[in-house]
Amino acid sequence: MDYLAAWMFLTLTVLLLAGFPVAFTLLGTALFYGLIGFGWNFFNLLPMRIWGVITNFTLVAVPLFIFMGVMLERSGIASDLLKSMGMAFGRIKGGLAISVVVVGALLGASTGIVGATVVTMGLLALPTMMEHGYRNELSTGTIASSGTLGQIIPPSIVLVLLGDIIGVSVGDLFIGAVIPGLILVILYIVYIIIISLIHPEWAPPIKDDRFLKKDRSFWLYLLKSLVPPLMLMIAVLGSIFAGIATPTEAAGVGASGATLLCIANRRFSLDVLKTVMETTVQLTSMVFIILVGAAAFGLVFRGLGGDIILRDFVSHLPFGKWGVLLIVMVVVFIAGFFLDFIEITFIHIPVLAPIMKAAGFDPVWFAILFAINLQTSFLTPPFGFSLFYLKGVAPPGVSTLEIYKGIIPFVLIQLVALIIVICFPQTATWLPHFINSFR
């Protein structure tokens, strides 16, 4: 009985690796071990825990941000951005790849939905890059990794979930993620520039007149494609940073703004609205049923003393709190090979976050570390969802092996960004402290 919590976690891991649905595995494991540990009284505790999850006002931001992202994807903003950025950077070596990174960052700050971003850029950018002689590994790696930038660049759904689980302000997390997100974008671009200088044939400059012409119509088109998403970013993030709106209220502004942009682009219709709402309901339901299962699992795990077992284990690790940090980051990274970010967020973070707090780390800082680390789960095989999304829309000439080889440098770059934020905590904590000093 003393180690029932350890058996519980082992059972969960085995069932997940066996392929059972996450939500039902979490709930089933919690119910089974809850009955063993607490008897039928367990059912007196569970409804209040689930009610607390459902009535959490902060989590209202999740469906609103999902709605905003899906609506923007339908508005055609992504295709306009890709075309204008390709025209802007096309004349330099690696220019198309750089344009994909810039668009990925802008879409990440506008939508935050990885699947929509990767699929859109895979459909629009990958054939163009192949047509102009780009190496498949570089093209696929750039598109897949740039699509994941929405996980760290705010507004990000994973930051909303992390803020709620860890118990820190989502607004502070959004502010704190700005500099690490920019670091990651810069590292991607630097890598592309370096690889195009070492291997010019991998990323040749574009010689097509359509990409080189810089007349008045080009600049008007560039402004038309850039201004709407930038205005939406300012409306959403600016209202949070200025302290005017909470993240949940800003999410409402974003959902409304995305709808207006879709109307302005003449893409709005009742069919589009129906599709967007159906997708939002499906994704939100998936997130919340897993969240309910994770809440039940956390209730039983802590009730059985699982947090005490972990704390005792961690206290005997070498190298003090930095050894703890290393172990936690390695656990999250390895989990990303087998689970997606939602599963890791709801299963591992509630267990690992109290350990990090007890070690004395800044909660905003380690939440940002978690977010950067979780970003790799989209790229690491065998279950990297960005790889699946891209393979699903890639032309026949692109093999799965090329996609897997292409993401390796970008996973390493993400780990470099993680190390930079670990070595320089100010990258995640300075901006929140600076902005909060004016409030």
C-alpha cells in the first residue's frame, strides 16, 4: 500500500504505451486505484474536483483561442503571408525557408494551432520550395518546426494550461514567452543562413520574376497581408500586457477580431462559421475530457502519497536542485517521443511542477522551460504530430525518412534554446518584471 501511487503511475504508463485512449486511461486508472486506496468514499471527493475544473474561468480562454486560430486559418491570411514573405525574401539564398519561419512566427502569434499552421504551409510552401530546387530535408524540417512556434509564441494554448496547472498568471507567462520565442525564431533563421552558405545548392535564390519584382503593387500587397495579423496580435497581446484585459477577455477579443478579418477578406459564410464552430467544439471537448481525467488522476495520486514518494526520490538526487531540473527536463523530453503536449501537460506537469517549486525555482521561468520542452513533442518520432500533418499533405516526391531527417537539426536548435533560457533565466523573467513595474 505504501507504493500504491508508484504502481498507479506505472499502470498509466503501460496502458498509454499500449495505445489506449488518454482520457479513458486516466479516468479508469484513477477510479481503480481510488477504490483500492479510499473505498467508496472516493466518489464523494471526485465530483468537487471535476466541478472545480469545469468552472475555472481561466480555461474559458482555450475554446476562444481555438476558435480564433481556426477562423484565421479559414480567412486566407496564411496564404497571403506566405506569398508576400516569399516575394520579400526570395532573392537571397535560403530566402523561401526564412519566409516560412517568419510566417510560422506570425501565425503562431495569431493562431497558436500547430496542425492548421503546418498543414497550411505544407500545402502552400512545400511545392514552391521543391519547384525552386530546395532540398527536401531542409524544406520539410523548416515547415514542420516553424509550425510549432505557436506553442511558445503567445497567445499559446499550452501556456494557458500551464498557467492554470502551475498556479501562475497566464498574462505573465505570455509576456515571459516573448523573448524565448524570438530567440527560437532567430536561431532557426541563423541555421538556415549558415546551411545555405555551406550548401548553396540546398537553398538556391529564386530567379522567378514573380518573386523579384518590387513595384508599388508588391508593397501594397505586403502591407495588406501583414497589417491584419499584426493588428490582431496587438489587440490580443497588447491588451494583456497593458493590464487592460485578462487572457480570457483578450481571447474573446481575438475570436471576434478573427471573425472580422474573415469577413473583410470575403471568406466568411454560414458554412465557414459552422465548420469553425464544429472544429472548436471537437478540439475543446478533447482538451477538457483529458483535463477531467487528469484532475481525477492527480486527486488519487496525491491522496496515495505519490508526491511524497517523488519528493523523497528527488531529495536523494546528486547535484542539488540543478540535478532535479536536469532530470525533470529529460523526463519531459523523453515523454515527448511517445505522448503529445496535452497528455504531457495533464499527466506529468501536475506531478513535476511541485517538485520544481519545492526546489526554489521561479514558477514563470520553469513554466517557460516546460513550454519550450513540450514544443519538441511535435517533432520527435515516432509520434510527432507535425510530422504526421506534413506527411499527409506532402507531394509524392517527399518520403517519410526525409521528413524525419529534416527535423533533427531543428530539434537540436530547440534544445539549444532551452539551454539558453536555463543558463539565462532573465530571458523569461525580465520582461514580466519590467512590465509589471508599470502597473
